Amino acid sequence: MARDTFYDLQLLVSELVTNSVEHSGAGQGDLIELVVFARNGGVRVEVRDRGSGFVPRSGPASEWHDESGRGLLVVDSLAKRWGVSAEDGTSVWFEMDAPGLVPA
């Protein structure tokens, strides 16, 4: 996997986990799950928590100077696809191409 792709993957995972810690309402002992699905040439990452979820903004995308929403702007910029599902907690996920990735 190319170095730039690896750094993008790290950044996106860090962003989603940080958002979950900050916004899920998780207390001590609550779990935040990180699930990674790797396939030849691509990866899907899901961060799951027991939070009530959120609806991504339907209007114009966040701007870099906004006080909130910058993390999802980064996700939107680097991921091939991303989304949110709110069934039994919240799952925020992204998919990206990862040329050279071969699952073990």
C-alpha cells in the first residue's frame, strides 16, 4: 500500500474514533468498536458506538473555518464513499481504495 494511502487511512480512522469519543455520550465502560473489512485493493472501516446518531448536514458542506463538521469534511475529501447508520447505536463508515492491500 502506498505511503500516502496509509497516512490517509490513519487520518480517517483517527477522525472517526475521535468523533465517537467526543460525541457519542459514551461513559466509562461503554464500548466504541472499530471494524475493518479489507479486500484486495480496498478497505471499509466502521466506527460503532451506542450514541443516538446524527444526520449529516444536507445543506452546503462544512467550511474549514466552521467550528464543527471539519472532520467529516476531511472524511468526505479522502474517502471514496462514507455514511452514517443509526440502528442500535451509531455506525459511521468509510470506504477507500487501497492499491496493493492484500488481506492476510
